[in-house]
Amino acid sequence: MGREICERFINDILRKAKSKVYYFSDKKNGLYSYYGVQAKKLKYFIEDDEEIVKLCEKKYSTLEICVAKLLAYCAERENYPPAIYIYARIFFNRPIYIDELKRLVEKK
């Protein structure tokens, strides 16, 4: 992988975002479930990106697991600020603000 995949991943989110705020918590269980609700919601943003989907199919059994691993990789290994923002917001069960994400991408 690499930084380019991280940038592409975040740009896919920004390109497909139809709302200004996204909530990723699992309201039914009230629990943090990283490979559950969050990954299912995040996969929507990348499922039409052929390059990322091909990369995912090579390494992981499902797109949900791949999205979760990709986000963790971009945040932890690449230290990519937009990915760190998403990762932290999901971890602390807070909404993701698309305007804030755009600001982080533009800041580079």
C-alpha cells in the first residue's frame, strides 16, 4: 500500500459524501464495533473505486474488513491526518464532519 491509497480512500469519501455529518455508532447495541457498523458504512464510499476494490480482494475476504484495515493502516502507519481524524472520531463514537475532513485534506 502507500500514502497514495490513503489519499484516494479519503478523496472517495469526500467525493461521495451527500451529507455534512456522518454518524458511525451502533445505536442498537450501544457498543463500539469497529468491524461492524463503521466498516459497513465506510465501504459505501469506496465500493465503486476499482483500484481499491482490487487491492482489497487480493488481501481480505470481505470489503468491510479491508476498509477497516485500510483506515487503520492510513492512520497508524502512514500518519495521514484525515485518516487519523476519521479513526479517532469513530473510536470515540463521535460524528465525522465532512467540512473538517476537507480542511484536513487541503491543509497538507
